[in-house]
Amino acid sequence: MNMDALPKDAGCGRRWTAALALVLSLCGCTGPLEYVRNGFKVGPNYRLPAADTAADWIDAADPRVRAEPADFANWWSVFQDPVLDDLIQTAYRQNLDVRTAATRILEALAQRNVQAANLLPQSQTALGAYVHGQISQNFGLPFPSTFNLWATGFNASWELDFWGRLRRSIESAKANLDGAVEDYNNALVILLAEAATSYVQLRTFQQRIAFANKNIEIQKGALEIAEARFGKGVATQLDVQQARANLAQTEALVPPLQIGLRQANNDLCLLLGLTPHDLLPRLAPEPIPLTPEAVSVGIPRELLRRRPDVRRAERNVAAQSAQIGIAQADFYPRFVLFGFIGYTADNFARLFDASSYTGFIAPIFQWNILNYGRLLNNVRFQGARWHENVLTYQQTVLRAQREAENALIAFLKAQEQTRSLADSVSAYERSVDLVLDQYRNGTADFNRVFTTQAALVSAQDQWIAARGSIALNLIALYRALGGGWEIRFRKDIAPPDCSPASLPMSKEAALPEPSQQIPAPRRLSPKEDTAAAPEASNRPSSAPVLPIP
């Protein structure tokens, strides 16, 4: 800026404007116009980074994949299982991981409030003091060599947020608070999906055990037939041994299934916030929950709104963007007002006399000159951290799409596998009936019975496992789509202790228009004075309303 271009008769306001422009230009981080546009704050205003999302799902042409908007708030209701509904609600109320995530919101809220309080006078102290002094008489000073000083009063110091350092700190704390809320939402997504997964696994193991026991009874009947025919001399000892081997092999399948059943039971106890105990009296054997053939998945871009982990990663970018402004503010002088009001006297008896009133105010400025190498590298460090968070956000978006695509194809193909296995089981069941009749009548040897029964056991076990995998993959799909965290908005379910159920956040975060997005970040050059950062965004921040213990 050319200082000579200013009118010689410019007033005080114009001189201050020139001085401000000079300071901004000397420090080199934020220009005067940008400083004004940023709301009288140095450093960049935040803007949502760009993220690459697919236009549609890979299997969008499949009639079972519906792109219309869907409500994932109560996705578990598609199974139409009252027991599962009850377990979901119990897990929401009692799970300790969710309650831990809720307390982290309280922590972030307190930290945000601390930063907000810094806009007020930062130091406010009431004091009282007594000083007795004795000075050498050989100084030749014109006042007594012995004195007393009594003082009491109130002092305060207030750093004026001239460059926006404190307001940037509040921005960062607000973004971290929003991130803590998203962590809580993500904990709910994981919890509800894992609770449903453990429940379906438990039901699947129950069904696999039931079919194994059914085959054990069939094979016991086959063993009795073989023993009876051997006793009549119309069969060999080989038939009996094959029947026993087949029966023992099937019986050996049951203990591993019982282990899996118990482990699913214990996993469910943990998710419910309970000590491990037997839930089977409450969860008597029931069929695996039925699943719909088609599923509504919306479009991939909606993952940016719905998945809490994606929104958490975006909030990390916002918090770090504010840190760049905080670092840049160190280039500029800090202005502090220090003041004292109170009473001082040399005698305690006169301390509170009107004539003892004392007051003063002391404007102070502090400027860290000759430290620009350190300050500049701190700005570069914060900018590099911002780039790191942007890349993490973009990677989180890609990972979310991968998880959704994987779960979707698994859900679709599990249906096809189950249909094929169902046909196989029906054929083997009929084959076992026929071959047993033939063996009983002596028209078939036991080797065919042995082979057919073993094949039936394997086919039935695969069929039940595949039926369970349909439900498990559908649960994984709802988890990948970020469904379920909206349960905290339901009024008919009691929230857990320390729950942010009353958070006034919107159920969907607004997506920016493409024109509002910035491109993927470029690499930093060592010669750059500042780190590139996004500009303004109008994303609203919201403060949770939580009970403070």
C-alpha cells in the first residue's frame, strides 16, 4: 500500500485504516479485503471439501435395488420380529459404549463453552494485599525509609479479539462438538447393526442345530435298519459301520454349532450391557427373521448426509481449518486492556475511606516480532494437518461407498444362493426317503444311503447358513448406509443416561451445491507463506442441550 497516496488531511479514522492495512500487509497472511470478508478474522473461512461419489450403484439395474429415498431410522422393522425390536430398544438404553460416546459430547460441550467464555475478560481477580517495606536511609530519598501498604480491590485483563483468534477457537471447538455428536450417532449405527447381527447369528445357529438333530434322528433310524438287516443275515457288518460313522459325523457337527450359539448369546449380552448369562430361555428357538427381496438404498451421494463417520471426518476438516486462522493470528499484535479498581492506604484503618479509592486502566499490546520463522512454520503445519484431514474425509467417503456396494452385492447374491440350495435340499430330502425305502426292501446297498444322507446334512447346513447370510448382509447394508442413529429422536423409547436425545441437530445435514465445493487439495510448496484452506461455508452449527452433572 502506498502511504503517500493518503490525503494529508485525513482524519484519525483514516490513519487507523492505513495503519491496519500496513500491519496486514507486513504480516502477509490475510489481505485487508479478505480480513473484512471473513468477519474481521484472519485466516481462511471454512468451506466443504469436494468428495468423489458415484452417480449410481453398480447394481442399479437390478429390480431388487430401488433408488427411491428410504427411511432408515427403523430399518430393523423390515424383519417384522418383535423380539428383535425389543432387543434393539434394550441395547439403545443400556449399552455402555453408547453411554460413553454420550459423555464425550458433554466433554466437547464443556470445551466449547470454555472457548466461548474467552470472549469475555479472561482474567478477573479479587485481591487483598499488605506490604511492609524498609528502604536504606543512605539513599537520600525524600520519603520515609519505612512504609506500609494496604490494598484490596478487583483487577481484570481482557484481550480484544481484534484478529479473530478467539473466535476461530470457538469455531474449532464447535466443529469438534459436532464431531462428538457424530461419533455418538456412529456408535448407535454400529450398536444397532451388531445387536441385530448377533440376534440373527443366534437364530441361525439354533436352526442349524435343529436340522443337525433332525438328521441325527434320521440316521439313527438308518442305523437301526442296518443292524436289523445284519441280524437277519441280509446285510454285512460294513453297512452297520457306515451307518455308525455317518451318525457320529453328524453328531460331531453339533458341538461347534453350540459353541457358536453360546458366543452369539454372549455377544448379545455385552451389547445389551449385561453380564454374560443364558438368554435362550427368553429366546426360545424361532425361525431366522424373514427379509424382503428388494431394498431401497437411495443414491450413493446420500451417504454424505447419512453416514455419521463421513460427517465426523468433515467436521474434523472444519475444526482444523479454524486452527489455521488461530496460527495466523500469532503474526499480529495482541491488544489487552488491564484495569484495577479498589482501595489502597498506608494504614488499615483508613483503607476504606473515600480518599483511598484507587483505579487505573492500562492498554497493552504485545507483538511477537523476529519469530516469523517459527510462526510461519506453525501455519504451514496447521495447513498440512488440514490437507491430511481433507484426504481422510475423501477416503472415508470412498470407503463408505465400498462398504455399501459390498453389502449390496452380498445381499443380492445370497438370495440366489439360497434359492439354489433350497432346491438342492428338497432333492436330497426326497432322495434320502427313496434310498431308505430301497435299502429296506433290499434293492439298494447301504453305500447309497450313506452318501445321500451325508450330502443332505451338508446341503441343509449350507442352506440354513445361506438363509442367515441374507439377513446378515441386509443388516450390513443398512449399517453401510448409516441407518439407525435416528432412534435417538424417537419419543416412544426411553434414552440412555447422559443421552443427547434432545440435541437440536437436524436429521440430515445440508449438502452443498457443486459450485460451493472446492477441488481436491494440491500439495504444499515450501515457498508458500500460508497453507491453502477452504473458504466460507454456511453450514449451521448446533449446540447440544445436555444435562450437566
